[in-house]
Amino acid sequence: MGEEIYMKKIAIFFVAILVLSFLTGCVKKEKEENNNANVINTEGKIKWLSYEEGINESGKPYLLFFYSNETQLKKMENDEIIKLANDFVMIKISSNSINISNKYNVSSTPFIIILDKNGNEVVRSFNISSKEIMVEMYNVDVSEKDSILWMDYESGLEIANETGKPVLLYFYYSSHRLCQQTESNLFTNKSVIEKSKSFVMIKINVGDDKNTNILYKYRFQYIYYTYNNQIYPYLPTVIFLNESKEILHRLITYDVYDPNDEKPIEKFLSNMDKALKGKIWGYDFSFVTLDGKTKHLKDYRGKVVLVDMMATWCQPCRMQMAELKKVLQHYGKKKITIISIDVDEHDDVDKIKSTFGDHINEWTFGMDKYKVSYRFWATSIPTLAIFDKYGRLQYLRPGLTQANELEKIIDEIM
């Protein structure tokens, strides 16, 4: 018994190391790609024009920066300002340019004036911080922009705080095939680009070690799958936040973009519309009970729901059910619901009943007629998903999970 406990501890430690090693990335190339993403200027600097050069440019709004010294000019040396600057004609004006300063009624520095693309003044501000400049630039309407404006996490949340916009968090890995399809087909769609202007769009690279704390904040240590004995996060992942930064919903993999779906763009736009309403909404899926009735996850709103994906031939699945029974006894049926879904299409009702007879009357059993396992990438079983009382996904992992660990998760989300 002591040796068995020791081996379990070693296994848990090994899994933790695998998760951490993937999430922290250690991929230098990936980090560099992420740091340079969306910065059109290859030098990573603002392309400043003189007033005479810039004011004759057309098609973009103008930012006029009045300054007296290089220290003031360094206010603009901010990665997010540099990114935003690609959508502006950036004009720097020395305090020695008396005629231009008088024309715009500027008597002190640093001073910024933003003009729309027709030359009408929309922003006038003195001695503001880099953060405030970033927010002012972000708020300027760039209606002809033909791509999504992605922000980094910290700057994006600052802008969301200032603007009151909801947030879309996009977690990706550049070499991940479905992420590549998502970016080339979904995020280039004109309707998605247009609707993205109602959000602060934040892009987070899971392969960059500086994002490790962000990944833990959004429960990636609890939501992963395995393939060929390797651990992977579900990608792409999209998380919607409301104005208070509360999670409204989480989309993973094919719920973000399914290349085999007839209308993947329309489904994503529908999710964006739901997020704009600012209300939490949960997952829903269907399964068929052993007596032939179609049930839905939404039927169990108000309770924490544990969905156990299993099969009759799976010995660890039987062990998992023993742990689920302990959890059910701990909380009772008024607080939690357990649903065991057989994901093997060759298993029939009689076989399920004969295999799991001890548990059939204790909670709901069903069959995977609607591809729940496909949706949640249940590449190995048992795979267990936990949804909170709103239907939001809080836990999704393969393998046997002990009752005490499940109770910690449930206590956290209940």
C-alpha cells in the first residue's frame, strides 16, 4: 500500500512537471514571434514624419506630438503605442516650431493633438502618461482597418478598464494547426473584424514563459488533454470577459473554429453577440439516456455537473466511478449532478447496465450519440469535465482523478 501511494505521488508530480514544461514553453523562437506580432514597422519604432511631410498624408488619422526634449519623446516608446501607431500618421513637432505651435494653440509640452482623417481635432491633451496616450489612440475610430487590433494582456486590460469594453482573450500557439486555421479563416473574416471593434482583443501565446501566470489564472492547469502520452492545452481557446473582468464563457478547440462545420463563422459571431450582452452563458450539448431520451447539459443548470466520458471495456473508468460515488455522497444530489457518457459506439444499453450495474441507479448514464467526446477531444478515457452552476467549463482532464482532488475543485467553483 505504501509503495502504491508513493508511485501515485510520483505520477502526480510527473504530470505537474509535464504541464508546467509545456505551458512555460521554453521556445525562444515562439517568444520572439509573439513579441514581434502585429508590429508592422520592422525596426520596432514609430515612423515619425515632420509636420510638412505628415500633414499632406491622407487616409489615416493624425497624431501630433509636441515636445521639447528627447525625454518627452520617449513617452511614445511603448510597445502598444508603437503597434497602434501603424494606424496613424505620426507627426512630431519640436517646441522650436513656433508657427505650428501657435496654429494649434499649444503653449507647453509634452502635448498631443489627434485629428481624424479629415483633419478635425478629436483629442487635445497636455502632459499625459504613456498609458493615457495609448488609450486615446485606441479610442480613435479607424473604420477602414482591415485586420484585428491585438493587444498584449496587461495593456489590453488597462484599455478595457478605461473604455468599459468587454474583453476577448485568444490563447494560441503559432505552430498549432487549428490555431493557424483559426487565424487564417476566422480572424480574417470581415464580419469578425468589424465586430472585434466592440471588444478589447488580447492575444496570448501559450508557448511564451512570461504568460505562465496568465495561464494559471485561467485554469489551464485543470483543462488539458493527452496525446501519445504528452500533455497539451486545448487550443485555440477563447475566453470572454465582461466589463468587470468576470469570465462569461470559455470556448475550446472546435467551439472556436471547426473547419468541418458548415457555418463556423456564424457560430463564432453568435458567441461574440452573446458576450456583448454581458451575461454569463454556459456550455450545452446533448446525449441519449439509457431509456432513449435526449437530454441536454442546460437541463442541469444551477448545479455543479460532472461529466464522465467512459466505456465498458475501460478498467480505470470503473475505478473513476468509485471516486465519483464518494463525491456524490459528500455533496448530495441537490448540489451536484453526475453524468456518465459511454463514448464507444459499439457499447449498447445492456452492456452498459451489466458493466456498471452498481452505479446505474445512483446517477445518470447515457450514450454519446451527439459526439460529446469529439467536442472535448476525449482522446483517452476516462476523461472528466466539470461545469459550474452556470454551465461554464472549469475542469477537463483525462485519467483517473481521486475524490479529494475533485472535491477541492468543486469547493472552489461552488
